[in-house]
Amino acid sequence: MDTLKVRDARDVEEVVRAAIAGEQPLEIIGHGSKRLIGRPMATNAVLDVSALNAVTAYEPNELIITVQAGAPLADVQSLIDSKNQQFAFEPIDTSALLGVSGNGTIGGMIGAGLAGPRRIKAGGARDHLLGAHAVSGFGDSFRTGGRVVKNVTGYDLCKLLTGSWGTLAVMTEVTLKVMPKPESERTLMLAGLDDATANRAMTSALGSPYDVSGAAHLPNSAFRPATGALAGLGAQGRAVTLLRLEGIAASVADRANSLGKALTPFGSVETLEDAASATVWSAIRDVEPFAAGGALGAWPVWRIVCPPASGGALGQALARDTGGDVVYDWGGGLIWAALPPKPDAQAILVRQRVEAAGGHASLIRASEHVRQNVDVFHPQPAGIAALSQRVRNSFDPKMILNRGRMLLMSAT
């Protein structure tokens, strides 16, 4: 397979137009850290945008950064961290989960659209993307959005590009909001709750006036020996419920005290502060319990989004009926499920349960053979699927870009 390295947006246009003329589909990559997510692609060449790696503008006082799509995410995060700023939606580093090196690029971050624990407060990647330059499947460059929220008029194509997994256009440059890092953070920890009780505790905390920015639950699990950042949370196999508060130090201390009292009916509360708290939430963000190098590294992993109030019951039922393991984030609204290997990764059972709960499920980690024969992304109802196809046709009618990544080819 040929690898075509580009130097600028004009090169991208030329490569895409040549691919159209030859009817040769392209796989779009930056660092390739997320190539194992989605269906194996029906492509003949790789379009490598990693050389588009410059930060073209950064205005810390305006909380805006413009960066080329191939820029390493770690480098950009290091830059904004030097100004005590961050991407508030906590982009996930999938490298440990997938067992690959590196944490990808800015373009991959937007294309995947995966947000971490602060999603419940700050929104997702799509809410922080102000503007983008991209090349469509027609080989034409286009610009959407701008450098401030007020510039987003007409069709907000940024929302379409986020989470499109490179199937609509090749992004060459993006403008993102950044936010100040909190002065302090503190995590309240409850021990020994079952999934349903933990779900109620998280829902109660999120519905309180104490501005909770993270709510996660790690159930008691025979599969998950405590390792890494999560090893210090208590006795082996103990279920732990975590609630994060962030902000000015005095405010965090006061809110933590009040929330601790409100959580008294759920048990005694322990506290993690600042660096210890941040380390734990990074591990939750990156789904460290299901890392490819861990005890469940050979198991398929599902990412399930559902109404938070339904999360505890749904996750508990999935773990019980499949013999698998689950981790909860977003107050129960996000479930990561590692299930024992089966030829279809137990897709039928998972999707039946998830749809009954009003959610959707994506298969984030599985073998190539499984991903080739299973809908990796949740199947859409007929009406929405038809609309999605019209959107794809308006950007890439010949399916030149990442062909087949999101859909079984028989469904296109």
C-alpha cells in the first residue's frame, strides 16, 4: 500500500483529486494511533498528514489556538499547559486501550470526538471546535466556522466533522477553544457500593449545587487487579465511586465539605487532592482498567452511551449476563464494557440491551476479523441512516475517504 505524505493543503487537494480520477480510495492518518477503531477499510493508499504539524496561532489571553491537523496532541497539550490552560473536554488517549504507541494528533482527536470525564460539565470536542479548514471528497478546500463563536453562522459543519472518523473530509487546520486549568481539584471517594447504589450516589451529586466535574464508578471485579494509578484506591477488588470538584481552592474545599455531608447516606467519604486526584482521573479517562497490556487486554471493549439514570442497571446486567466487566463514567451515562471474546463480540446481546435503555454502543476494541463482520458503530434507524448517507454524498460521493470505516459495505 502506497503512503502519500503531504506538505500543505494544496498537496491534499491534489492527492484527493488524483484518487477520485483513479477511483482509488484513501485511508487518512496522522500518527495512526486510532487505526484499530472502526471497520477495516477498503483502501489502496494512505494519505499521511503528519507533516501538517504547525501551531499557526496561539492567543492565550483570548483562549484560542489554531493548529494544523497533524500536530501531535501531546505537544499541543504541553504548549497550552505551559500557559496553565487545557482542553476542557479531556481528550482520551486511546493508546493503552488499543495497545499502540503515541497518543495521536489534533485531527485524530477531532475526527474521533471522544471526550473524557469532564464531558458532563464542559461538553465534548464538538463544543470546543470553533473553525476548520478541510478538503472534501471532491478535492476542494473549504472553511467552516471561524476564530470566535460569533463567526459560526449558517450550517455548522464543525459539528459534522467532529466524530466523522475522516469519512467526510480531510482536515488540514482547526481552531479550538482552550480554558484555564483549575487552581485546585479534590475527589471524594465512596467505597463498597454496588452499581445501582453508586448510580444513585452519582446522580445525587450531579444534581447538587456543588458543580461536580467528574463522576465515575469502578465496580468490585475479580478480573481487575489494582494496578497503576488506580492501585492506591483501597483494598483489592473493592468497588470505588469517585466524584471530582474543581476550581478555586477555597471554593473546592467548601464544596467538598458540603458534598461530603450530603453523601453521608451512602457511606463514609475519603478524599484525594490535586496531583493524586488528577492521576486517578487520567486513568479513568483512558480506560486504564481495560488496557491492552492488562488482564483483560484480549477482550473486546464496547463504549456505551445511555441515559445516566439507566447506567447502573444496564452495566450490571451486561456484566452478569456476559461474564464481562464494566467501568462507569459520566455519572453512569458512559459505560466501558470488556466482554469475553465471541465471534461477534456479543454484539446482538449488547445492542438489544443498550437500545432498550435508550442508548447506543460502539465496538472500540476487537480483532480485525470481528470488526470486519460486525457493525462497529451503532446501526442507525432507516430515516437517520438515509439522512447520513445524503450528508456523506454531499461531501464525498465516491467514498474516497476512509471507505467502509463506519459502515458495513453491504449497508452503503
